[in-house]
Amino acid sequence: MSKTAIIFPGQGSQKVGMANDLYEHDEVATSILNQAQQALDFDILETMFTDSEEKLGQTENTQPALLTHSIALLNALNDLNADYTMGHSLGEYASLVASKVLKFEDAVKIVRKRGQLMAEAFPNGVGSMAAVLGLDYEEVDAICKQLSTEEEIVEPANINSPGQIVVSGHKTLIDQLVAEGKSLGAKRVLPLAVSGPFHSSMMQVIKDDFASFIDQFEWQDAQFPVVQNVHAKGETDANDIKANMIEQLYSPVQFIDSTQWLIEQGVDHFIEIGPGKVLSGLIKKINRDVKVTSIQTLEDVKGWNEND
């Protein structure tokens, strides 16, 4: 029997003007965008619609903006029945809203705080990330161990697809890897436009502050399984999900294993909800045979609802 998973993208897919089409023409989506505006301590709509790319790209702004866009799209879709949900890094919070683990207003506050803690922990220039193309996980892991010292580290952070592994750590080592990548066997090493060493062990410095912050919110058991980045399997227990979201801060995103786990459960249709088609592309590299659908604009929503 055919099964469906709804999936949500992470940082990197934001752009100024995001969700403006929804705000102007879809009442359900507009309600979500207004909820975010009321819940947060800054003008998120101005940041999403008209501010500079630089301001939107600050992680404390990017995270609530992307979550809001994904949930606005999700709620605008008619009769979307999912068996599983999964998000990539930040996108996992959208999956928690979709499965009713968190209320949207709580989730948007959590990701705002998550971004603030990340930004405060590592001023610009300390940490960074890069995508290593053309090598598998074991090869990238070996290079990271070779470059790391007692004072500085670089580690695999996003296991995205065969031949695309993102690494994270001290910027000096990331820069070295970018410069020497080809000589180390990679096709290319591309620096990412991020301000911190996300999903590396360096992020453990914020785990206690983050854990105490998220304790104030109500976490419910998932209404359908959330495939979490840390352990790459479906979870429904609220306490397990919450613990994994803390661990996710400083652990690799196991996207290949998560996707393969879903396929093993019988999922043959992945619906990516949010700006961009990054996850759809990664999934096709993992398994060409599954169907992927991308919902990222008002037109996509209309097309889905008309064909429903």
C-alpha cells in the first residue's frame, strides 16, 4: 500500500519576499503568518517580505521565517494525509507542528531562541560549514579526523546524499578544507553561507540553555511518526522527541538513513513543503524510484487543491 511522508527544508532556502504571495491571497496562510507576527519579539513579516537578504540570513531571523513559511503552506493545503513526517535540521520543527507535538506559536518561539543561542555562542568568523562533493561519509570522516586538533575540530554534520556530505567546525579548518579539497580527493568543497558550526560538537555549549528554555512549553505525543535527524527512525513519544531535539543541536543530520528508513516502511511519495527543492533533489539521489512533489508557492497550493 502506498504511503506518504511530508518533509520540510532547513536553512539555506530563505529569500526576501518568501510567503508574500500566500499573505496576499490565502486566508489560511495569512492567519499563520499573523500568528507568527504576534508570537515573536520582532517584525517577522517585514523581515520576510522586504528587509535585506543579510538580515533575513541571520540565523535568529532565518529560523522562524522558514518555519512560518512551511506551516503557512502546510495549512493552506486541502486533505493532505501523511503517514510520516521528517524535516532537515530546522525543518524538523515544522514536522513537530505537522504531527501536533508542538503548537505553532510555541515552535516559532523555540526556533527564534534556538537561532539566538546559536548566534550568541559563536560570533562571526569562529565557526562555519562546507559541502563536500564526490566523497562518501567514511572518506569525509577520515579527512575530518586528519585535520582536527585538540584545539580545533571539523566534523561531518549533514549526511545528505551519496556524494554530498556537509562538514562543520572551526572556520580555519573549514577554509583549509575548501582550499585543499580537490587534493584530498573531493570533486569540490563549497563553503556555506552560515554563521556557525551547526550540528557539530561545538554546539554542546548551548544545550543546557536550550533545554531549560524548551521546558516551559507543552510537548505532546506525535499523532503520526516523526523521523528524527539524530537516530533516523520514527518517533511518537513526546519525551523522546524532545530529548532528540536537544541532541540534534550538536549531532549530524542523518538524512540518507532517515530517507531509507521511510522507504523501508513503504513510503513511495515524499511531499516537500517550504521554499526550494533541495530535499526533493537529495531524495532522488538516494532513490530514483520514489515520487517527489514540491509545494513552495501559492500556485503550487492552488494546483494541489484543484487536483485534490
